Amino acid sequence: MASNQTDCHYCLQSLRGRKYALREENAYCVTCYDSLFANPCEECKQPIECDSKDLAYKGRHWHERCFKCAKCSRSLVEKPFAAKDELLLCTECYSDEYSSKCFHCQKTIMPGSRKMEFKGSSWHESCFVCQYCRQPLGTKPLITKGNENYCVSCFEKQFAHHCYSCKQVITSGGVTYHDQPWHKECFVCAGCKTQLSGQRFISKDEYPFCVDCFSKLYAEKCAACKKPITALGGPKFISFEERQWHGECFNCVKCSVSLVGQGFLTRQDDVLCRECGSA
């Protein structure tokens, strides 16, 4: 440009009739300006003169002619590009080398487009949808079944078990009883309502009971010890004339020998071994 300034601010040479550049309201001849302020080009390492276009990216500078793809050498001026390990690449080269493939459509996820990642795989945002309602999942809670993703609402409608007691969805855990699913907190004794998950229980008419309630309500009493006879007390019990005994309680009332599998005699409410009964 023609100068109305008097001298170069650095070398003090006259600028009359010469091109110059301004920096912070000071005028410099082209030579001084380039030596003092020109940025070195990342590609050719030469200074970017004041009459050249300086293209900058993240604090680095290039001549316009040097601003090109590191792989195919095509110009990146006014074109989309991506950076990898400080190298500039056109979108095609970057995609070939580094871009992820969409788990759903298997097409490249182009640089600059939004990518969703889940369990080590990547999706286009438009491909990351509920398998059932096809609505975008984004960052919403989701549930995976096989290789398919579902929003919570659709998964519950399609696959979730409903508690036999309260009819609500069982989202985790649960108990199976008579081939029916129950929440752990809903699986309780039909008598005292104590939770039975992880506890011993006894079934009666398809209802679960804790041992105490079953014993109080239904169990026969041993004729000898008067305690309830339940399956939890041992598999063997003896029944005779509407009376029952625990296997270990069915003994001769006089000598206490076990009568299980042996012949015995009765005297009123007592049972005796043959020796004691004949004496």
C-alpha cells in the first residue's frame, strides 16, 4: 500500500512510495515486518510473509499453498478436515484411517458428526435408537437384550416379568415360586408377612409359610415330644391310629429303645417294645 507514514518503526528507513504493514499502530517496511512478526509455516518452515494468507489452527500456522492433507496432499482451504497426532487430514483420509464404523449400519461415522458409544461399540446418533419404538436413545436409560437396545418403557412392555403379588414390573432380582415371579419384598409368609427370600419355608395350598407359622397352623404334634412334625424336622415320621411321632421320638416308653422298623405293643396311650410289653 502507498505510505503516508514517514519511516519504518524498526529500521527507520523512509516508507515513502513503499509498501508497509501496520502493527499496533506502528508502520513497518515489509522486510522488517516479516523478520519480526511473520509466523513460520508448519509445512515448509518458511516465514509467512505479510502479503501471504496466514492460515492458523490451534496455534499453528500454514501458507495457503501448504495447508493440505498429510496423506493425499489435497488442499484443505475452506474444506472440512480433522487432526490426528498433529497431522491434518481431509475427512475422506481420516475416515479411511481412523473413523469408527456404526455398529448398526456399518457405515463410517464421519468426523464432525455426533457419535454415540455404548459397551465398546459406536453408533451414528440416528442409528442409536430403541429397537421397538425406534425413538433415539441418546443418553437416556436403556436396557440391552442380546445385541439390541431398548428404552426402559419398551423393554418392560416386551420382556419384563410382573410380580405375582403386586403385579408391578420386576426390574432386578426377584424370586420364582410355583413358576411365578415375585419381588423379594413381596414374597412373604402368608401368616405373619415376614419376608421369605433366602429363608426356609413350607408350602400349603400354594401359599408359602415360614416354619413357625406353618407349625402353629397346620403341623401335627408328635405324640411323644409334643413338638410339630414338619418336613424340616427330618424326612421320617411314624403314624399309628391317628397319632404321629418324629422318627427319633418313636421309642419304647419303658426302655427307650427305638421302635422304628420294629414290632411293638400298645398299652393305652403308650408304645412298648415286645420285651417290655410281655413283661
